[in-house]
Amino acid sequence: MFRLDGRTALVTGASRGIGRCIATVLAQAGAKVALSARNAELLQEEAEAIAAAGGEALVLPGDVQDAATCRGLVDAVVQRWGRLDILVNNAGVGASGPIDSVTEAQWDQVLDTNLKSMFLLSQAAAPVMRERRWGRIVNISSIAAQTGGVSGAVAYSASKGGALAFTKSLARDLAPYGITVNSITPGQIQTDMGQVPSERLPEILRLIPLGRIGVPEDIAYPTLFLCSEEAGYITGATLDVNGGILKR
């Protein structure tokens, strides 16, 4: 179960944290994985680790805020492997500070990276998937989309909330072609972007019924499930992975 042999995947934000772990898990399940992020050196390290474990990876550095880059990423995967079956939209940046401190440039960077990139990459990938009448798109959102996040994260929360609405709409559009589109909303996950200051750890742990901070694998394995044949009747859904902080 949950094997991806013969499938190809493109994972954005794959140089570290959740994205890197997702790429590793998909490769372990048998997929050929294209890795995209801005840091080519870190991508190469991940590609070498996947190859050492017997997998196959393609390094595709790029900035997913740019439409031409996004089209180029999809084209490169198809040129290399002849198909693109799975797209994991994970690229993201954070932002904080009261609304008065958020500049237009900061707002644009967060929305372009976290939300517009999902649109651009999905738009580029959809024709390839429609041709084969099979596809999986997984959008990594955030619990901030559901709770509003912490004070001063208006741009981040807005971008992640948009990702949930985008997921539902795209799922309806692509369902007739055998393509599923789902989102995952991580809670507090221990990554470079989600570091918890030691002095705040006890306070945060009290809010998490499962009593621990999440790790990237907690997001990677649900992503694998949503990419599998076994999840073929799930689309337009939001999967909460937050240790029980938010229960719906």
C-alpha cells in the first residue's frame, strides 16, 4: 500500500524542513522526485541522499514567484521523465509584525511565494496530468489559515487561507480528469521556519493535546497517503495535522 512506483513528483521548497522530508518519503515510496527551491546547494545534497538510498532525483533550482520559472519546472520534469503525476506545493515564507509594519513589498513577497506559486505551478501541471487522466496535487497550508495565526501574521495567514480556498476550487475543476487536489494544514512543526524559543516551549506544549511539537515526518507521511492510489476518492479536502490544537 501507498507505493508510488512509476510515478514522478515535483516538490517545491524541497531544500529543507517539511519539503525536504516530503521529497525523501515520496522517493522511498518509489517515486522519481524533482526538487525545487532557491538554494541549489541544499537541493543537491538532498538529491545525493535520495540517490544513495536507491532513488532518483532531479535538481531544479528556481524562484516559484515567477511564471516562466514555474512553467520551466514542469517542462523540465516532463522532458526528463515524460510525465508529471504529483505536484506538492510546499514553498513558503513566513512574516510577522503588526499590520502597520507590513510593507506592500513584504505583502507581495509572502502572497506570491505562498499562494501565487500554487496557482502558477498547478496551471502548468494541469494539462500534463489531464492528458494522462491521473494526478495528485497537494497544497501545504497552515493552521494559521484556520485560526488567524499569531498576532502580526496577517500576510502569512491570508496566503495560507487563500491556499485552502484555491484547493477547493481547483479540486472541482480537475476532478473530471482523475486529478485530486487536497491541502494539509500543519500545526506547530519543528523546522528552521518553525523554531520554538525554549522559553515558550512549555506554554505551547500545554496547548497541544498530544503533548509534543510535530516533526516534518508528521506532514510527509500524510502527503504520501494523499498522493497514493489509496486516496483516490479524496479531493477538495483539508487534512489537519496539528496534534489536536484545532479540532473540527
